[in-house]
Amino acid sequence: MVVLKSEKRFGVKPACWHSALGTRERIDTWKGIIENRAKVVVGARSSLFLPYADLGLIVIDESHDASFKQEDVVNYQGRDMAVVRAKMEQIPLILSTATPDLETICNVESGKYDSVKLTSRFAEAVLPTVKIIDLKKDKPQKFPNDKGQMSVAWLSPTLVKALADNLEIGGQSMLFLNRRGYAPLTICRDCGHRIQCPNCTSWLTEHRKTKSLICHHCGYTTSIPSRCPSCGSEEGLTACGPGVERVAEEVSKRFPMARIGILSSDITSTLSEVSEVIRKMENHEIDILIGTQILAKGHNFPSLTVVGIVDADLGLMGSDLRASERTYQLLSQVSGRAGRGAKKGVVYLQTLYPENAVLKALLDNNRSSFIELEKQSRRLLKLPPFGKLAALIVSGDNQDMVEKTAVSLGKCAPNTDMITTLGPAPAPIFMLRGKYRFRLLLKTARTINIQEVIRTWLSRVPHSPRVRVEVDIDPYSFM
């Protein structure tokens, strides 16, 4: 979609750069860039490191998005590296976003960045009305399945009625749940056994369409067993919790005449499949679209007037210091899909915690109060952007060796009035892809050269080549 819009805007077909390109396409794009024939490049993180002959402008679209943080093999923040490259090239850089992150906001306030604000929506569109649904009071009601049994429901009566009313007048609706698959956990009701990945300390997610259980961390896949692997029960295995497939199942039972579409990387895994769903939505060939965070990526559906966020609390349950901020950004972006045409939109947030500051800010359309509260808490705890963080992840296939290395690092940790070390502790996902993992967290004042502190620290603790010590400056993931 970005490529088509860029071609129409600039009069040239942009060159593309991303991991799905074939070898021939990569070679052609590389040559076009180095020979200055490719005037516009649309790419993922790695496009930042291409050999541009005459780079004149860098634009980071959706610059708040956490996916700019690279966490495999080499750890770096793509947005920050773009800032570095623009400074080296002495060229302009645009960080484009409707929900800037706190680091960017502080850079604007300090005068380091300039800002341009759009204070209204395109044309005559107005912001949607946001309504909070308290699931403690407005509880989802069970519905009959194909076997005539009553199935657990995930949509509240208020949201079901809103979908029904919108269908009746010919409007389009969207349901958002940032959880792939059918259910995130399969448990045996008879013995309590939970089906876990053999390579990771994480539960396997059920994908009913492919009749498989998948680990979303390492990709391990197995078929859904007919009986419990622990006690042999044929009736005990039960899917717990909702994924987008399960929500789609409920919607199809409640609204059998509705045309339903799903956008999720497990189901629409190729660009052509994603594009086809988006085309159908734009042409009003879909009545209710259900999906994960791919729905937040700036799509424009003029006839979409009702958005339901199935579990608004989901992103608030982690240990990530940016959990509140990222949840606000995601929910705000999803909410922004509603009412982009002539008709005003309505957004329904289902929650068990209606008093949460993130949800109140969305309800009142008062982002500034949320940002001020976030600033205060980060400043008090000396967390980024008011302090610095670095994670040390110790991993290996021998648990004793990994633990001894982590303990040795903890004993030599550089603790002063301006430097604090937390850990070592087993990582929340203790085993990942067959490797045991321990974590340490280094917290310093902004004035400290954290890279030099880590360099000196690591030099004091030699370790076996079978143990890997990974450094992540300004970590985004704490798993």
C-alpha cells in the first residue's frame, strides 16, 4: 500500500527492501541504490544501512512503533540509528507518528527536535466517541455452538448490540484482539496439565484452522492431541482464553449472515493475502473485520464506524516499563480506524479495570494528562528518558554454567550512587529455543557512559564459549 501511494505521489516507483525479497530482487535494488537510480526507497529496518549514493531525506513512519527495535542477533533501535545516520549525513529526518513516544516528546520539549502538529482529521472527519465497557458489570453471555452446547463468550452484550445495530444499517465494524490463534493455552480439566513447548518455558497456542499447537517464540509445531498427554483423558483438554480465531468463531455464530474477514500473521501470512483482505474491506465486501495489531497500521476504511477492542487490558499485564505507553499508542491507533469518512465512529473498550489511567485518557481524549503522569513516574524511578537502562542476558545449553556466569556477573556488578544493578534472576521465559536464560538489569543516571561501564564490567568476568552474554542497551523486551 505504501509503495502504491508513493508512486502516485512522487511519480516514480519506489524500490523495496525487506526480508521477503528474493536474491535477484535484492541485487537489483542494491545496484539501483548505489548507482543512484533508485530515487525513493521504502524499506524495513535494514534499509537504513544500504549504500545510498546521495541520501537526502529519511522518513521514519509510525516512529513510535516498538518493532523498530531489533532484538535478534544484533540489538539496536532502528529509529535512533536513523537519527545517527541523518546527523552523519547532515540531512533532514522526519519522525512521523500520531502517538509519539515519550523519548521523542522530551526531545521536542528540550529543543533538540522541531515539531509539526496536525490538529484535525482529514477533510470533515471527526474523532470517534470512546465508550468503556466494564466486563464486571456487562458480562459476556454464552452462545450455542454447532453441537447445541453453550460456549464461553468474549463479547459483552453492549458490544454485541452495537455490532448488530451497525450491521442493520449497513456499516462496517472491526474487532481488535492482540493475540493470534484460537486460544493461548490448552489445559486438562481432569489433571491440570498444561501443554508447554519442549524448547521454551511457554504454553503452546492452539490454532484450530490448522489443527495445531504452535509456540510463538521458537516456532515449534505439533498436532492437537486427542487425549491429555499426562493422564490420558479424552474429554479433559480445554482451550483457555481467546485468540482472534475464537473471537471470529463467536461472531460467525452470533451473526451467521455477516461477511467476516480476519487479519492475522498466522492466517494472512503473505503480502497478497493481506492486500486482498484490505481490498475487500475498502470495497465493503467485509462487514466485520477481526484482527491483531496489523489493524493499527494506518488503514483507511471510510465505511468503518464501529471498533470493538475485545481485551483492552492485555498490554497492561507485562513487566515492560513502557507497557502503559505502548498500550495507549496501540489502542489509540486502533481507535483511529473508526469514523474516518463522513460518519462519526464509536469505539468500545472492553475492560476489567475501567479506572486505569490509559483507558481514562482514551475516554477523555486527554493524551497530555496521560503523558504528564507517565513522565512523573519515569522521572521518579529514573527510567528512560530520565535515566539509562541496559540488560545483560546470559544464556546457554548448560544450566549450571549459565547460572554460575550470571552469579559471577552479579558479584562483580558496578553499584554506586549513580549505578544500580538488579539480578541475576531467571528470565521470565527461562528456556528459549533450547537455551537456559538469566537476566541482569543495569540502571544508571543519564550522565553515565553506560557502554563504558558495561565494557569494564564484562572484562572482569571471563566465561565459557558455551555461554553467551548478550548486551541490550535500552531494552524493550524484559522476557
